Amino acid sequence: MIEQYVLDLQDVDEIPVAVVGGKGAHLGGLSRIEGIRVPGGFCVTTDAFRRIMAEAPSIDDRLDQLSRLNPDDREAIRTLSAQIRRTIEGIAIPGDLAAAITRALDQLGEQAAYAVRSSATAEDLPTASFAGQQDTYLNVVGPATILQHVSRCWASLFTERAVTYRQRNGIDHRTVHMAVVVQQMVFPHAAGIMFTADPVTGNRKVATVDAGFGLGEALVSGLVNPDVFKVRHGEVVAKAIAAKQRAVHALPAGGTQEVAIDLQRQEQPALTDAQVLRLVQLGRRIETHFGRPQDIEWCLVDDGFQIVQSRPITTLFPIPETGDQENHVYVSVGHGQMMTDPMKPLGLSMWQLTAMVPMHEAGGRLFVDVTRRLASPASRAGLLDVMGRGDPLIRDALETVLDRDDFVSSLPDAGPSGPPASGASAPIETDPAIVTELIERSQVSIAALERDIRTKTGPALFDFLLGAFEEHKRVLSDPLNLQAIMAGMEATWWLNDKLQEWLGEKNAADTLTLSAPDNVTSEMGLALLDVADVIRPQSEVVAFLRGVEDEGFLDELAKLAGGTEARAAIEAYLDRFGMRCVGEIDITRPRWRECPTTLVPVILDNVRNFEPGAAERRFEQGRQKAQKKEQDVLSRLRALPDGDQKADEAKRMIDRVRTFIGYREYPKYGIVSRYFVYKQALLEEAERLVQANVLPEKEDIFYLTFQELHDVVRSNQVDDQLILQRKDAFRSYHALTPPRVLTSDGEAVTGAYRRDDVPAGALIGLAVSAGTIEGRARVILDMAEGDLEAGDILVTTYTDPSWSPLFVGIAGLVTEVGGLMTHGAVIAREYGLPAVVGVEQATRLIRDGQRIRVHGTDGYVEILP
């Protein structure tokens, strides 16, 4: 292949990023858009960079050393990357390469001033901008100086910040190459940055323009605050004019300098409104060409705009695809299911196929479209009430959207038909036999699934599963199931509302629900205490478990003294709860049965922190506390006017809560039990595909939807590129924060608590489990890394049922995501843990090891000195 060292920007549009880098590719594309002016220039391709790297074989060894460094070892990265940069800058540019660059300069004007700009192959990509990771040099004059700065750009691939960025994003240093863009300098009156979508809210209809005097470097480097204009539908809807005291200007002999701006000009706008609107029109044209919102660098020269860079905005949360132009309002499924991490395609499609309502995917997360319910006054109030009880931030966000009269059109009161937002709430008897019957029905249905799926393979398996999904939904939508769930929740709400009204006591139901029967999630935590009781006396087993890393450790246990009993206890636990895991709504997540090492740290914590018999004692203590609370509440009620009637009503509701609130956790247990059966069957099918050389590894099926996997099984053919693209996309989704509420304009609406009854500086959340506790905060993002001492307060992003084994060993709970009836809240109440959920950015604002005070009754957290 003939190496091409230099390409004119006009010829770059169809050239791949691997040759010209992200910036070069975008500039090439820009230069071909009608009406868009781009300063002339050329690109020194990655062929030139590879040629230079080949001149210094010692770099290979240093790259090996670099790849082995921890991203947090800043000193080692700084030292090694500086050595690599010095080596690259010290390599003389070969004569033919220097001649190619000089010829390109001759055509443009050898003595003109140029910008010399890095253009890495992993830069300005749809999923990672790498903004500011490599270097740009402005106002470079003369061929020798330009060649020197081209070398500096090559070397800037190994700045400390660029190396650290790649290490943190899992990008191999050898896979990234550097092209260099050499462009004629423009000397603007004003310059700045334009985002064709609001970078803060994500709204695709709002463009934001930042503007300052002189070169844009003053804005990019943070030297000055810019003027900020917001434009929507061809109008400037907001602007803030800054006092711009400094600017960066080019020097005649090359280089740049800071200059002071005359006092009378400092508060003048850098652009007129008419210029801002013209610029945004150009931005929309560029956005249309690239097919996604753009972050654009622009210059104003003689009342004409020149575009010097455009890259995708990578921080925007994607919008669900609908195929229409209507307005839509979406509510996050992950915030209700306590799983805000991205899901793989198979996980997304399986949840969609088994969910009770249609769900839309975006950014690896699922959303429910609530537009029609919001539009109808008949269903709006019920939806807002249920959302508000679950997560006040979602309710407030929805009300914020409703306050914009033009976004959700009102339907007539007759509105869409369908079940009320709260589900089936027809009354049922307060009868424990109902719960027993529902659990038996679920167990019988799952046993039939396990039996019948064993003989199914190939396309027949997928036909069987589609039928199984219908049975799955039938069990969930059983009216008795919905009535039992709602009975416990509604009785809890009634008690909290009435006891606050009658006795002035907040969240009284929290104590009344302690150790409620039939709660499979709280039993899961207590059962692991029983496992610890078996292991605690066996010192050899305890020592062995402290060093466990391999998933086959259960087989090794039998060789140790007491190991047979320990293994039997763990196996029995896995038989009952092994289908669970963190993020369990995603079928692709490894289950405890598949990765039992996940449980080892929790077992060891239980061995260390508890005495024998702790599970039974804790349950009995909770039951007695609830009983005592019931007697206290009823006696205080009887002392009130109409006290006997109030006490009788409260007693009925307490009995109802005790009967049904534990069952609240069972349907999820049933869903996850089914999911594990589905997963095992699909992985067996994947193994057959691997044996037939259709797939390289079993887990590749996780990057296909259920229907795509069905097609692969039928045809014995797979699109390898699709799987690679899905893997890249999934990696990129981890950097996105899913919004509680998202509009079809792309706006992430966060919501607020709007409270003034908390101390200054406190972190506000939702009170879900009463009590106040002070202790050491343990900020834990991965359950397997929990190292808890008695009295610690767990601070994490979210807790789904799989976290409940940790709950037995903590004194309080703080989460970023959660609601009154989500799993973490229910189990916190079961165990009597003060808990506050829905605390925005709790894991960033609270440092691991800090002392905090959790006000579980009033819903806020104080960070203590």
C-alpha cells in the first residue's frame, strides 16, 4: 500500500478516521457543506505518525510499561509519558515526509500563519470526544517552526492527561494514532463555542452560544467568562453578557498574547442577536450533515463566520426513537427498579418482552411513555400521586413539564381507557391464606417452566420461550397478585397519613412493619447470617474463604475440616437465592449461582460482626418492637375523641400491613427465578453456537436482542460487526447519567424537593425508614467490595434486593435512587434501619469514612465535622 502523508482538507470527507483522526475527518466533512466556510489547510496523516514511531523502537517497551500502570499512579504516568514525548520530539522528520508537508505549505502560502492541531484517531468520536486531551498551537509561522509543531502534536498523544483518559476508558495506547491538521489562521473580531443542543439540560431544541473577543483560546482556557446566548425556534430566549476583561490575540511574528480590553468595550456583547441567530442557523446545518448534536468552534471575521472545529456532544442522553414528531414524556424504569446502570441488548429486550407496559430503550436504559396519562385529567392525578409516593423528584419533574402549557396537550376527561395508574386496588380480605396461595401459584408455575424447558433446543426453544413470557405476564397480572401488593402499600400509606394526623407522629408504619412475615428479601439477608453460624466455628474454612478468588471454591471446601458442612450451607442458600444478583432485571448480569464469590465478603463480615443465632434474635426483636408499637399506638388513639373508632380502624390497617407488606417483595423474586431459568436455557443454546463456530464466545449473545438471537439460531449466521458495535455502545453508556424524566426534545428534567424544613448544608432526600443514626459512612458502589463494621452507614447509588444481605450488618442507609416502596426502603423498614433515599449525588458529596447523621424520619443527611 502506498503511504499518503499529506491530504488537502477538501479531499478528506470520505477518508476514514483511522487515516486523518477525528478532528481531520470532521473538518473534511465541514469543508464540503454548502454555506460553511472552513479555513484552508491540509492533514498530515497517521501514516506519517506510524513512520515516526517506527524510527524509535524503544517506545514499544515504554508503551508496555505504560499499559501496566494503574490510572491513579499519576507520578509514574507523568514520568513515563514525558520520556515518550521527549523521544518523539527528538526524532528528525525524514526528508521525504518533511518535503510533502513543505509542498502543501507552498500551495497555501509558505509565510502565512497557521494553526497546527492534533487529530487523534480516538478523538471527536460519537461516544468519546477526548476534548482537550491533545495539543493545538496557534499562529505558527514558517516551515521549520511548523514542522517542529507537527512533532509536538505527535508527542501530545502522550500527555499525562491523554494517557490517563485512555487508561480510564480502557483504550489501548497502541490502537490510537495521531494525525495533524495544519490550517490557515484566522484573526477574528470574536470567537467562541456553539452547542447545537443545551449541554446542561440536553434539550435538542435549544442551542447555546458562548462568545468572547479575539481568539477562542481565551474561552477554552477559562481566561474569561463568555457571553452566553440561548436560542430556541429562531429566537434568542436568554442571554447573559459578561464583563470580558481580557482577550487572546495573535502576534505578527507568531504566537499569541493576552491583552486587556478597553473598559468601555468590556460589557459590550461580542455578537449581536442577529449574528447569534445566523450562527445558530449554520450550526443546525452542520448538525444535519453529521446527524447528531455538535460542539462547534467558530470565529467571526469581517461579519462572516468561519468554522474551525466540530465534534459530537458526547454527554447528551439519547432520546427513545418513536418515528413521529409528537411530544413525548418518558419516566425512567431504572429508578423504579433500582437499577440505573446500562443494560445489554438481550437484557433490554427480555425485560421489554416480559413487562406489563410498553417500554422504550435509550442509552442502554428503559423508559415508559406517560404522555397520554399526563394529557388526560382523569389519569393525571393518579399518575402524579403514585409517582410522588414512590419518588417525589419524578413527580416534581413531571409537574415541571406540565407547567409548560405548550408541551403536553390536554385530552378530554374521557381520556384513554385502561387500568388506573396505581394498579388494581379493589379490596380483598385481610387473610394470610391469600399470600400463601399466591406464593404456591408462583412456585407451581416456575416448577412447570423448569420441567418443560429441559427438552427444548434450537428454534423450538424460542417458540417455547415466547409462550413462557405470556405465562410470566399472566402470573404478574393476576388480579389477586395486584390486589395483594396494593393492599400492603395502601395500608402503609393510610397508617402514615392517619397517625400523623391523629397523633402527630411521622412514618409510624415504619416500626409497625418490622419483621413482617413472608418477606422473601429480608429472609435472604437473615439466611446468610445462618450460613455464617455454620462457618464461624470452622477456623480452617474461615481462613480459606479469606483468600478465595476462583468461582470453583465450593469444590475445594470439602477438603477442609468442617468444609462439607460449610459447603452444604452455602449450596442450600444458593438453591434458594442463587438466581439473585446486583442489577438482576438485566438477565445478562452474573447470578450468585454463577459467581458465588460475590457472597464471600458478606459471609465473612457476618462471621466477624455477629454472634451465633443472630438471625432468629433479630427477627424476634423486630416482631416484638412492632407489637409494642401497635399497643402504644392503639392505647394513645383510644384516649382521643372517637378514640375507639380510630383505634379499631388503625388495628384493621395494622393487621392488613402485617398480612400483605411482606408479599410486596415476592413477585420480583418470582420474576428473577424465571429469568434464571430463561438464561440457563439461552446459554446452553449459546454453547451450541460456539461449538458450531458461529460465535467466538457464549457471552456474545448478550449483545443481541431476543429476536436477533432467535434469527442467529435459525440461520447459524451472526453479524460480527453488529456485536462489536454493541459492545462499544454499551461501554459508552456507562458514562451517561440516566434522567428520572426525559422529554422527546432530549431534555433531562431532574425535579427538586422544594423543602425549607432542613438545616443549611444538609443533603435532602426522601424519608423511607424512621429513626436517626450517626456513624461512619461507607461509600460502596460494588456489593462485592463491602467491608463493613457494626455501626457503619451504607452510602451507595441504589440497592436492589441483592443488597439486602448487607443490610443486616449496617446501622443506616443512604442511596441516590429510591422511593417509599422500592426494595431498599422496604427492607430498611423490615430491619429497622434509618434510611434516606433519592439523595442526589450522595456518593460524590459524602466521602468514604466521613461521619454522617441520617435523619430517616425527616428525610435528610448531615455531614458531620
